Amino acid sequence: MAYIITVEEATRGLFAAWFMFVRDKRAAMLLENTYLAAVKSYWAALIVLPLYMIGTTIEFLNPSDDVRNFAVLAGEAGLFNATVAEFCIFVLCWFVAWPLVLDRITPYLGTCDGNFFRYIAAYNWMRVTYVLVGLLFVTLHFAGLVPPHAAEAVALTVLLVLWSYHWFVLRHALGVNSGMAALLVAVEFMFVTTIKAVILATAL
């Protein structure tokens, strides 16, 4: 029962993620720098899962030549393979990939090693905001409110916003300097992108 999250803890995590999104430097301090806080933050995945499924369903109902989405993958690999691939991406990218890599990196980053658990908690709650922003883009695209010729530019803008968000979280939850935060954002993106590419290639 120690790992069961309370409504108060979940609310605090969501508020911390939102305030970091609007660049409140104090927001990271809402999250405890403990192993238990980091473990409990993985409940964010269950909070996000319905939103993730809604976004995937919208993509499936909205094949697009402008932005590669789930409908394109389902058309190429079949619905079953596409669904399994998306599930594997969700599980591996959330629960396994980046936290394990960062666990190996932080001992070489100086004093930030002591903030590892706070950062993992912040990273997990941050991804709730990631999914909400992504769902907003998918919904607007599906509704035709994003012009087809501008879809890629808007998607890139969303990506830049999310990168800057992660950079801020690294700066104030992990405690690294600006340059190192930018490098870690790039490493995380490339690592997660590689995992997705391998899984999608397997599905095809």
C-alpha cells in the first residue's frame, strides 16, 4: 500500500507540472526528492493512458498526408500490429528508457546526482502536460483548424515548446546548468526517437 498514490499527491504532481510549464522556478520544490515520490509519480501513466488512447483514436479516424500518425501506421502494418507497437512505445518510453539512461548519467553530472528522484517525479508528471498538448494539436488538426500546409510547421512549434519545457524541468528539478540541460533534452529526444523507430520498424 505504500506505493498507492493519494488524491492529494496526484494533485500536487499535476500542479507542479503545470506551474513548471508556465515557468515557475519554485514548482519543482512541490515534489519530494525521495525514492517513494519518484515511484508514485509513475501513476501519472495511468492518468494519461485514457488521454493517450483518445489521441490515438482521433488519429486513426483522421488519416493524414501532412503529419505521420497512427492511421498511417495502421494502414501500413495493420491495426493489430500498430496497436501493439503503440503500446510497447508507451510502456518502454515511459517506464524504462530515459530513467534508466539518466540513472547511469547523473553520477557524472556533479551535484545534480542528489536530485535524481525529484527529477524523475517531475519528468513523469511533466509528461501529463506533454500528452495534453499533443492531444490538443491532434484535436485541432482533426477538426480542420490547422491548415494542411501549416501542419508540419505547427507540429514543429509544439515540439519546440515541449523541448523548452523539458529544458526548464532539467534546470530546476535536476539542477543542471543551461548547456547541460539542452544537451540532455537532445539526448532524451534522440534516444526515445530511436526506440520508437526500432519498434515501428519491427511492426512493419
